[in-house]
Amino acid sequence: MLELATDALTVALTAAGLVFFLAGTVGLIRFPDTFSRLHALTKADNLGLGFIVLGLALQAESWHAVFKLGLIWALALVAAGTAAQLVARTALRADEGGRPTRQAEGRE
Amino acid sequence: MSGTVFDIVLCALILGAALAAVSGRDPFAAVVFFVVYGVFIATAWLRLDAVNVALAEAAIGAGLTGVLLLGAVGRLARLRETAPPARAAGPRLLAALAAGGTTLLLGWVFLTLPEPAGLHAEVGANLAAAGSENAVTAVLLNFRAWDTLLESIVLLAALIGIWALSPDAAWGGRPGMTQRTRAGGVLAQFGRVLPPIGLMVGVYLVWAGTKQPGGAFQGGTVLAAVALLAMMAGRIAPPRVSAPGLRLALILGPAVFLAVGLAALAAGRFLWLPPEHAYALILGIEAALTVSIAATLALMVIGPPQEAP
């Protein structure tokens, strides 16, 4: 009984994660400018991956594996947030005039 | 059943990504699809239970090669500003014919060769004397040590080739362009948070490589990424290409590997590892190789020195 409940919860959580990935992908393709596209993309990275990690953590065989899954999510969160900030800053500079140069990409 | 469906979808995605990578006109899009292709291929290796190859493909094939190609795209774009691209159909057609012919030939060879028995049994029988419980590590550093030794030297040769592109005035200076980051900004913080975790993962991959999937190439790539991030975030400055310490780090791996091989030659056979010391020797070679691979890969991405020292 308990096993059935965990399985159902896993399916529900990973499905929720997939919804965010799908919405993020549609947004990435359909949204008009860099900033709203970034908004769509980070939802997939943060919430989509978060729900999938939660769903998979319920199936993990040890706390060790749960910790690893959590670490993966945390690292993806930090990396996606940083990348989004850098892309947005470069896009902002390009909007303000002046083509982004290679040096500007390295900066923030 | 669901496994078969997954595999068929994965194969379709691999072919689609490969086609998109070679058929597009935009070099940037081609590189992006190449990276996507690498991630799918890594997943395919995982499905085939080749975790070692999957790790190497994800880290080197998709990650590092992708970054190198992106750098090349940027360089091409700057070149195009001064010289219009030549659009000759002849060379393209020849390249397409050569690539298509090679694919057909490989497919024909694959389909006509007899089903190989594989070397599983032989490797398994000799694993006890190899100094590693991981069959892949045993093959790479003991049974086929020649290949790995030459691979590490090829990497060094590639870096020397890249350095040969530096302007005369810049020789001996710091590689790459000057990186400037906003103090206390997002990138600077990221470069502070991630390196400790990356260092741990990189060293773990090498250490675990003697028993589980992992090893010098996988761990070295992670360490190279850590070094690159720290440099891009302005935490550390790239070392001058003339620095003796850097030169030592670059040749350490091949030198230790060669020294072990030559010592074995005194006992009779080049690159032969005595079973009682094999584990220690493999660990020593892997550690030295990791230092050299990490330094070489990071410097390949940064590129040759651009500004006078």
C-alpha cells in the first residue's frame, strides 16, 4: 500500500516536472525577446528539474542517493541562475547599443 | 519493452542532432547541435553500460570540444569582418562525398565482419594481476598502456600547436585575453562557490577510477573546468606560458608514464607492470596524468597568449 502511494507520488511529481520543461521549451521558442525567453528557460531548470528530483528521490534506495540527487539539483540551480544573469547582462548591453564583444561576454 | 522504445527514440534523436549539426549554414547553430549530439551519445553509452565512455564523451566530447569549437566560431566571425568568405561548391561537394563514402565503408565493414567474441574473458582472467578492479582502467593503464601514453603525448602536441599561433610579441605572456569581472558580481561569486565542489568531484573521479568508472581523463577534464571557471571569474590569473612550474605540470604525466615504462624495460618489457606493484604504479601514473591533462585542457581552451607580457 505504502509502495503504491510512493509510486503514485513519484508519477505525479515527475509529471509536474515535465509540464514545467514543456512550458519552458514552448516559451523559449515562442517568447519575443531574450529576457522573457530566459524567464521561460530558468523555470524549466529550477522547477522542472526540482520536481523530477523530488519524484526520483522517493524511489532512491538510500539517503546517500537522495543526497546526490539533491546536490545535482542545487548545482544545476546555481549554474542556471548564473548563466541566466550573464546572458541577460550581455543582452542588456547589446540593447543599449554597441555590439557585445568577446570581452563583454567574459565580463558581467 | 519501454527500454526498446527509449533506445529507438534515442537513436532517432542522435541521428537528428547529427544531421542538424552538419547540414546547418550557421556555424554557431552547428556547434550547439554538436554539443546536443554529444549529450545524446553519452546517454547511449550509458544504455550500453559503458559508464567510463559516457563520462569521457560528456566531459570531453560534448563539453570541452564544444567550448573549443565555440571559440573557433568566435574567431571565424572576427575574421569574416575583414575578409568575405569564399563560397566554392567544389570543396564542399568533395568533403560531403568523402564523409559519405567513409560512412558507407564503415557500415559495410560493420555488417560484413564476423561477430567478435570480445576480449571480456581474457581481460577478466588477467584482472587479478592488473592492479585495478575496473576492467577499463586495467586495459587503459596496463594491457594497452601504449595507447594511453601516446594519447597523453598527443594532447601535449596539440597544445604546442595552439601556442604556435601566438603573436611574436605576446610569447611568454599570459594565455588568452584579459578577463575582467565586476567585483562581487554573479560570476565572481559563482567562481568562489563552485571550485571547492569541482575539485572534490575531479579528485574523486581519479581516485574512484581504480575500482569504478572514472580516471585521469574524466577527472582531469573536471579539474580543467574548475581552473577555467576560476580564471574567467577573475579568482586566479592564468600562469605565463613561460612559467617553469606550468611547463613541469604539462609534462609530468607523460614523463612519469615514460619513466615507469623505461624502468620496466630494464626488467625486460617496455610498459610492463609487475603485478605486486601494479596498483601503486597505476595510481601514481593516473595522479601525474591528471595534473597534466587538467593543465593541458584548460590551456587549450584559453588559447595562445594575445598580449605582450
